[in-house]
Amino acid sequence: MADRLKQPLTQDRQLAKAVKDSKAPAISRAAAILRLLGKSDTPLGLQTIARTLGLVPSTCLYVLRALVVEEFVSFDADTKRYSLEAGVLTLARGWLRRNEFTDLAQPVLDRISQAFDVTMLGTHIVGLDHMIVVAVSQSGNNFQLSAQIGSRFPALISATGRCIAAFGDHSEAELQARFKTLRWDEPPTFGEWQAQVSQTRAQGFAVDAGNYISGVTVVAAPVWKSRAKLSHAIVAIGIGSALKGKKLPALQDALLSAAQVLSNQLCGD
Amino acid sequence: MADRLKQPLTQDRQLAKAVKDSKAPAISRAAAILRLLGKSDTPLGLQTIARTLGLVPSTCLYVLRALVVEEFVSFDADTKRYSLEAGVLTLARGWLRRNEFTDLAQPVLDRISQAFDVTMLGTHIVGLDHMIVVAVSQSGNNFQLSAQIGSRFPALISATGRCIAAFGDHSEAELQARFKTLRWDEPPTFGEWQAQVSQTRAQGFAVDAGNYISGVTVVAAPVWKSRAKLSHAIVAIGIGSALKGKKLPALQDALLSAAQVLSNQLCGD
DNA sequence: GAATATAATTCTATATATTGAATAAAGGGC
DNA sequence: GCCCTTTATTCAATATATAGAATTATATTC
């Protein structure tokens, strides 16, 4: 119960801040509403939305109506409930259409996922806050995967997080502050994690051996779009027990060289 | 040149109207900006965006900054240019995650596309304005397809348009007004089109034999989520010359029965 | 089926988002 | 390198989006 309250309240405070500082607060409210509707498993009523996000109902109503007009939200006149509308797909298409990384990474991900029977992800790193899955490849049934494009994770979690810490030059204080907020199945101490980050910096790729999800091994290698800032990573996810022996080193090699090839292609032009 | 001016101006006027009527005009502006960035092949500067959409530069700047904070737009500090950010994918994921139609339609589309060697689409019908492609299946290389999810078309175009006209009970005056704005490779007259719409109503599916795109045959069948309002369609697209003889009738049958099965499944619960 | 509770919507005063001009910064030409 | 053009950003007055109360509609309970 305490947990369920915690989430909305943190949300509230962040939203309140964004609304206050912004010269276009309606947009922060709209974004919060869209994200809430995106997370929800069912359509939501005005009151529920307003309460969850700490918005004034009437204001919330005006924002929702504007979003309905723009076809980002659908409104069921019978039940008076709101949900996401297909218009959001059009935006996603616009993004995918001219994203070099997804175009270049997809065949690479496909190849590695088939060769090693692992799930492969391409992630886009957005600041120190989040990474977003922008490409997926799974051996076998690939239906479920495409639905995972768009997933958001905290920046410092799992193997990709160690890459971000290793190659993203952020202050130790900031890293530690954010590290504390992470949720792992088997949390490493900050010291252990720092050692792993150092190793990542030395070897050029990161491994998460069951910390994030018990029994699941994650390998990640960084991809640069410009020398200045780490922007992407490619990630392999496999059952830990299936990556014993020489398989894991081979996968690491494949990932590292693929990441280097991608970096060169992206930096080139 | 006249053509290039025409588009922005119509855009302007619609946007101006939306802004004026709305109690949250910032959201209309934000939506227009996002759509513009989605269409653009390159990142855009503030001035370009403001001019194209008829916005005041300072207002436009504030909206853009809010969108950057929300991770829907990325800002390159060096070039001062804006483009879509991966955050829009997260919204799309939210939509896809709990959309019954895509879940149910995908295997059906896959089956028919393979059986007849055609491209199959699932479309979502948004009022009389647009339809949006929400599921795609192509025989063979299916990489290119996923990028087309999110494509928007005018509601009355091609075979799906005839379905919307046939089963959507809209006034003839409105249909004619919208019909005039359509662009076809080989435009039918309004009379011819009306006859085809009648036939569509009679036989339960629509055919576009090269009108929309020369040499390409499109077949569409309507799918209902509720008895009240036509909400979706499944669409087959193939080379006209490859659909000669008995193949086209067989495809029509397959599409019609698949659409009926889907309608029953969606209405059920 | 009436009564109550809850949700959605309208309305109006006021805090504030928007405007348009003024300023600063960045390119482009020679 | 300097001037000139274009673009981005700040600033202060005012038109207006927002908050909160009042009203209407919709569910829920007995």
C-alpha cells in the first residue's frame, strides 16, 4: 500500500515542478496524461487521471479535449473514459523513418540473436535518466518483440547502465545518487558496481550476471554517434545457464565488434 | 511553387482554428510541431518551424523547450536544430500494448499475405478524416513493413475509403466534399465511385483496381468493434497483373471471411 | 425508484502564457 | 577580419488559460 502511494506522489512532485518552471505548462500536463494512459491497462476517467497526476479536474478536462482533437487520445462517449489513440503511432513512425541507428542495427541484431539464440536489443540513451529500446530481435517467434520497442529503463540499470557509467563522464556523486534509486533482483553494492564499471571501461563492454534479473545474463556494448557523447548501445539477453563455457566470451566478442562497426558507420557521415 | 505554398497555408488555417477554439492551445501547437518534425527529413530550426506553422517564434520556442523536457523532441545544441526524440516510441508502445485489434489481426494478416503473396495491412479508422495503418504483414522480407505502421491516409482513398463510405453512414454532401480533395493516379468520377461504393455495400468488401496507384489492386474488408461504428479494416495490396484469373476472387473470399471472424472476436467481449 | 454519492462539465475571476518588440548571438559574404 | 543578414533568445504588457466553486449528469445504494 505504501508502495502504491509512493509512485503517484513522486510523479506529482516532478510534474508540479515541470508545470511551474515551464512557459508551456499545458504540455507537461499533456505528456503526463499521455504517459499515464500509455501505462494503464484500461481506459481511465477524468477524475482518476486528475487525482493520479495531481491536476485540477477542469484543467485536466481541457487538456484531454485538446488531445482528443489532435488524435492522440480517444474518448468513449458512452463510458466517458479516455485512452491512447492511434495518432501516437504516426509520431513513432516519423521517428523510426529517419533513424540511422535502427536501420543499421537491425540486421546486426538479427544476425547475433540467431547465432547465439539470445534476445538482442538496440537502445537509445537519453541523458542520465533513461534508455529507450528502439530495436529488437529475437530468435524464433518475433511477434512479442516489436511490442517492446519503446520500453524505458533507468539509465544506470543492468549491463547498459554500466556502459553509461563507464563511458558517459558523469560525476561520482551524481552516479551514486542515481544508483541508489535502482531496483535489482540481486543488488550489487556501490563498490562492487564501481569495480564492474571500471572493468567495463577497460574491456569495452559490460556484463550483468544475474544482478538485474536473477538467472539472466545481459551483455552490452556502447555505440557512438559522435565522439562526444555516448548515444546508443547494443544489448544481448540470455539465460545465464545457457551462456556457460565458451559461449559467453564468443558472444562478448561478437557484440563488441558489432558495436565498433556500428560506431564507425554512424560517425562516418 | 504554388503547390508548396498551398500546403503550409492550409495547415496554418487549421492550426489557427484549433488554437483559437481550444482551452489548451499550447497542445495544438505542440501537436503541429511534432507532426511537422515527424514529416521532415532533417532536423529543423526554430525559425523554420515557426514560419511553416504560422507560430510566433517566442511561443514556438517555449513549446519546443517543453517538448524537449518531456523527451518528445531532441535539441542539438551545436546546430540549434530540433527533431523527434525516442520518447514518442514509448507512447506508441503503450498504444500497441493493449490494442486487441492488432493482436488478433496480426496472425490473420500473416496467413493471408503468405498464402496470396500480397502485402496485408490492418487499418484503424479515425473519423472521416484519416485511417492509420496499425499492423502490417508482407511475405518475405518483413523489415521495411514495421516502419510503415503509423502511416496516415485520407479516409476515403482507395479500397478502404470505399468501405468507409459504404458502411460509415455519412451524408452524400460531406462525402462529395471530401472526395474532391483526394489524389489518385487514375481518379474515378464521383459517379463511378458512388457505384463502386454501392457495390461494396452489397458484397461486403471493396476493390480498387488501379485507381489509387496505377497497376496496383487493393482489396479491403470492414471490421467492426461495435455494431455502431466501423472502426477497422483489413487490406490486401498486390500487383494487378499478378491477381488475374481466380486469384482475385479467392483473395476476396479470404479477406471477407477473415474480416467477419475478426469482427465477431472483437464484438464478443 | 427515490436518495445519495460520485463524476463530468460549465462558469468566472485572476494568475500567467502569449505576444511582439528589443536584444543577443550566429552565420555568410567579400 | 568586418559588416550585414538571419536566427535565437529575453522581456514586459495584456489577452487568456487555469483554478476552484457551482452546476449538471451519471452511478450506486437501499
